[in-house]
Amino acid sequence: MTKKDIVLKVADETGFKQIDVKKVVQKTFDCIVDALSRGEKIELRNFGVFKIKQRRSRTGRNPRTGQSVPVPPRKVVVFKSGLDMKERIK
């Protein structure tokens, strides 16, 4: 499912114009990304939690040459689903 599919479904079920729904969906995603970039945790009840996790530096291996390569530390976004989502997916 793409963002466009979400917009079409919400617009169809609510009767709002697609352009208005698209603005709201995009602004929602922008707010989530902005909060994550500030290091904040996003908790959406019954859906899940988005948060930033710091990965440690490690030694990787170049698959072509087999040579060891240092991999620097980095931040990644992790998602943990909420109870309601877990139940509905079962």
C-alpha cells in the first residue's frame, strides 16, 4: 500500500477531498520525521512506537575482497507494533 492508496481510501471513506487528505497525511508524516530527527519517541496508541536507536561501530567484511572494513556508528529508526496491531495481524 502506498501513500496514494492511503489518501484514496481515507478520502473515499470520509468524503473529504483527496487534496485535503493528502495534505493531512503528508503533514502527519512530516511531523513524525521531524520528531524523530530531534531524537523524540513517537507513540501512537494501539498502533506502535517509533524511536531512534544508536548502532555501535563494528567491523564488517567486504564480500568481494574479504577484507575487513570498519563500519561507523549510526542511528536507525526502529518500530515496535502495539498490542492492537499485533492482535489484528494474528
